[in-house]
Amino acid sequence: MAGMAWPKAVLFDLDGTLVDSAPDIHASLNQTLASYGEPPFTLEAVTRMIGGGVPKLIERAYAALGKDIDPASRDKAAERFLAIYEPRATELTTLTAGASEATRAFKEAGVPIGVVTNKPEAATREILAHFGLLELLDVVVGGDAGPDKKPAPGLLLLACERLGLGVADVVFVGDSENDVEAAVAAKMTVIAVRGGYTAIAPEDLGAVALVDRIDAVPAALKAIRARAAAE
């Protein structure tokens, strides 16, 4: 990748892309629900609820229980979830296959990298530091940074602003419909990775390229550049 002219930076989603955080989210959600007298969910069920931030997670959980929850109660439950989740955010969470290798390869090639996630920035930084990735990153944008969360494009645009780059110079790598929709709205090239948290088949997400593992992203970028050169 040395001397790569495009992209000038690569941004990654966190949950389902760089890390498999579903087990810790699952345990924390069930503990939160238990505090309200609600029954637990399976890991598979909670995995399908991930994406869109903690308030959306709470909404989906209550919807799955067949119950409505008003915004004030939802936000209170979200605060309780975070109080449970943040101290244990790395107990069961693991890196996805190839995540460490890919991020280090980009860093060694001199390509700036960053993370853009709907997860609050404090928890994001804690997880990244735990796995030794934080020191590699040039930018970290969490869901509490100000702009609307993905699938809105604001978090991606903020990351580009902090990097001093235009969206055409940046590629986003994610695993879900929220990731792809945010990148498309930002007019940013997006690569999807299999095995994440999506209700839509990865092939149907609409990404420019689809990879099985994060460390296949460099090869996908090479193929994208080759197609562009042939046009």
C-alpha cells in the first residue's frame, strides 16, 4: 500500500466491524431489563437489535417485548444501560478477524485511519485502547459528538473535517445498513464487511465492495482503483 494515492484516509465503524461487542451488549441489556422486571433476550435476538445507538437499542428491546416506551423512560433506561455497560465493555468483546492486521497495515503505509460509530466516544476509546488500536487512529468520532447518528451522514462528515479531507478522498468500512446509508448520504465510497450486525443480507447493502474480513479491505481498494482506471 506504500505510496497509495487513493484513498487518503480510511474510516471504520466499530461494533460488528472492528469488534464483536454483541456479548457485552447482550449481558448489559439483559441486566438493564431485569432492573425493570423485564425478561431476558438471547444473544441472537440482541445482536439483531444493535445499530443506531443505545436509545434505539432500548426501543427495539421494548418493541420485541410488545411494549411501548415513551422518550423520557427510554432515555432513562439508556442511561442505566450505559452505567452497566461502560465498566464492562471489554469483558466479552473481541476483535473481529483481521481487524488488528488491517489497521496496522494502513498505519504503516502512512494512510490515516479513524473510527466513526454511534457508540458514545468514552466507551469507544476504552474499547479501542483495550485492544491497542487507539494509538493507531488519527480520528475518533462517537455518537455523542453532536451531529445526528448514522444513518445520517453528519458523523462521517465531521470525521472528514477533523482530518482536513474531502469525502471523495475517504473510504468508510462498515457492516450494516446504517453504515452504508450514512456513507451514501455523505457521497463517500463504502465497503461492507460480512459477519456484522445487519438485518439485510450483506450482498444487498449496496456497498461498492464486500469483503469477508477486515484485512481484505486493501485488496478491495486495489480492485476499486483498477476499475476506476479502466473506465
